[in-house]
Amino acid sequence: MKIRAVILANERSEEHLLWIRACQKYGEAVEWRVVNLTCGEWLEEVEKEPFDILLAKPGGMTSIFKQLYDERIFILGFVKQYKIFPSPGEIFIYENKRFLAYWLKANGIPHPVTDVFYNEAEAAEFLKKTGYPIVAKINIGASGSGVVVLHTEAEALRYLRQVFSRRGAYRRHGPNMRSGNRGRRALYYLLHPKALMPKLSIYRTVGSDPQKNFVIFQEYIPHDFEWRVVRTGDSFFAHKKLKAGEKASGSLLKSYCNPPLSLLDFVKKLTDRHAFHSQAIDLFESGRGYLVNEMQCIFGQSDPHQMEVDGNPGRYRFTGGHWLFEPGDFNGNECYDARIEWVIEKHGSAES
Ligand SMILES: Nc1ncnc2c1ncn2[C@@H]1O[C@H](COP(=O)(O)OP(=O)(O)O)[C@@H](O)[C@H]1O
Ligand SMILES: [Mg+2]
């Protein structure tokens, strides 16, 4: 029997296409249909025909659609008890830096100390007492688009006033000038001017969703790189994301050196405990060990692979009490193939 999957599309018509591609590729084991989770009759549409699992593709552009997706996942996962991949927990902490900070703290997972304020006076009081620099972040947004390093109290107070004003927090909603691919991208849009329209529409949408009336401040962690550790199913990968300017995120500069096994241990323990099987976790190395900066159940991939060991692409798996490296190509279709393989493997074994 084939696994019956429902792909839960988000507000953007193209974002679930990699799920479709993966389902097509594994068509002998999976049959699938797509439901737009943002439509009015979303629940009726999901339940219209029987299914075994829901395949989610949460969006990360605006807070309104983020909230929509989370609420409906909550109903489907917790009220209706349907199987969802990635899991509801992975979806809720995705693209929600404020909520991720609460979650990390509540679970005792090491991370940069993070303070969230909804009261301007309370935040100003905090800014008087804290040391500098500190980092300010917006809640939703990737590639360093809403992250600023504040070096003095005066600078931090200006930031605070802006967030609690009509303008809201700064968020870049144009091209990322720190990206290592800048030249290649400019050339691409010169040769394919039509491709620019969706990009401009994204910039407009993002620009229409400024963050107001709450701030996220974070302890500044000096670093030259972030570790990016990926877990899909039981396969692990890691590489370094290098900084461009003050930020590693969005630089697209990578270093494929051999990852330390202690890093894989750290991520395995964390993801095992919460049964997370679709994760890209970004970590800082600090005086107090690894610190989790971000956790993403959906993540971009700019190279064909996520890890090299001694120059060979491949994956790590923990078998027989040891980390075993297996050379090969395990990140095809931006890791969606590996996700669907995991769904097939798990669902198959649950039935037998
Ligand atoms: N607490 C911090 N201390 C120092 N630099 C940070 C801190 N948090 C983030 N950064 C830098 O800013 C970049 C973007 O921040 P991040 O939290 O990853 O947001 P984004 O969602 O934009 O990737 C990171 O890649 C890192 O280089
Ligand atoms: Mg990041």
C-alpha cells in the first residue's frame, strides 16, 4: 500500500514544489495531493479523503501567515492528532525567534541569553544596565535581514524608540548586499528580467510587515563562523557558515572542514529528545560550549551537499555506538528526498 500524503501548501504558490518533486520521485511508495492551508475550507479540504500523513511547508515571510499556519497545524496535530512532518513543535519554533528563545530556555538548551520586552520602559531600563554590544533581532526573517549589532546605549535606545514608533523595527527587504553570490545573481536577473518580478513582490510583502511594539535583545557572542548542522531522518551533516561583515547568515560563504564529533553529539541529543527529524541548527562556539542560535525545519541549500569529510561529500550516522561516515549524495532536491525517504521508512515500519 502506498503512503497517502497531503502536502500543506502555504501562501506562496511555489514553496511546496520541492515536496511535490520528492513525492513524484518516490511515486512507487507515495501518493499525494496538495491542500492550500491558507484557504477558507482548509480543514474540509484536508479531510476530504483519507490520508496517512501531512507534509508541511511553513512559510517564513510575514507574521500574519506564520500565525495562520501555526494555528492550523496546532488543530491538525494536537486536536485532530494527525501525523505531521516536520512535527508541530519543529514548525512552531521555526521563523519565530521570540518563541524559540522561550523554548530553548524552558528546555535548558544552551543559547545566547535572550530578552524579549513588550514594554518600552522596561526595555529602556534593561538597556541602562546591560553591557555592550548587544544584538537586536526581529522575530521573523532570514539571511540577517533584521539583525543589528548595537554598540552603545544611545544606539540601542534609538532602535527601541523606532520599534515602538509607527515605523517599526528595521528589516532589510531588498537584495542582500553581503551575499557571496551578488555578482552571479545580478547577472542572472539581467539575463532573466521576468524572474525579477516575484522577487520584487517578496520585497514588497516583507516591507509591509514591520515588527512593532516588542523587541528581542540578545547577548553578543563573538564568532568568526556558525556551525550549520543538518539532521534529516537519522542522517547528520555539518559545515561552517562564515561571516561577511558582522553576520554569517546570508553570506553564503561556507567552509567544508571536518566537523567535530562533539558537535554531532550535541545536536543528536537535542533532536532525539524532541523527536525532531528535519532540522538545520545553527550554533556558535563559545567559552561555555555550543550555543544554539537558530533551529529551522525548512532550510535553503546553495550547494549540492551539506558536508564534506576529508574532501568527500557524505553523511554521518550513529550506528553501534559510533559515528560512521558514509560518502555519497544524501542532500538531493534540497534535502526533500531525504525527508520523504524518512517518512516512507517510518511509516512503513509503523505499519509492519
Ligand atoms: N547573539 C549574537 N551575537 C553575535 N552575532 C550574532 C548573534 N546572533 C546572530 N548573530 C550574527 O547575525 C547573523 C544573523 O542572525 P540570525 O539570528 O542567524 O538571524 P537570521 O534569521 O537573519 O539568519 C548570524 O549569522 C550571526 O553571524
Ligand atoms: Mg541565521
